Amino acid sequence: MSEPTIAQKAPYPIDVEEGKKYFWCACGKSSKQPFCDGSHEGTDFLPMSYTAESSRTLYFCGCKHTAGAPLCDGAHNALE
């Protein structure tokens, strides 16, 4: 599988709404980070859907290397 593009080496704080579905960009090419804009077309990547369990601030992964997709797990700290 291909390596994703690192959109940024920090998470994106997003205020999510309970019950709303979000589509996280896994390829890193979207111009609407951290969410998908269809830029993955022609790649090995697909967006990941996430439905918010409650209204609160979540930290979506910006480096695209998290093991806890779509949320940040600190993986950006190990990237060069």
C-alpha cells in the first residue's frame, strides 16, 4: 500500500456534533483537511467515516499515520 501524504504534523481540533457523520481524509491530499474532498481518486486510499457519539472537541489526525484512525494518537511525534 502507498504512503499517505502528511497534511500536517499536528492534529486538527474539530468541534463535532452528536450523531453527525464525518469523512476523514486518509490520503492526506484533501484541500478540506482533515476531511475528504475526493482527492484520493486514483490512489489506494479511501476516506474513513466517523459518527460522533457526542458533541465535543475531537482531535483528528493530520499526519495520516495514526493507529487510531481517524483520531490522533501522537504518531506525528515520531515522524521526521
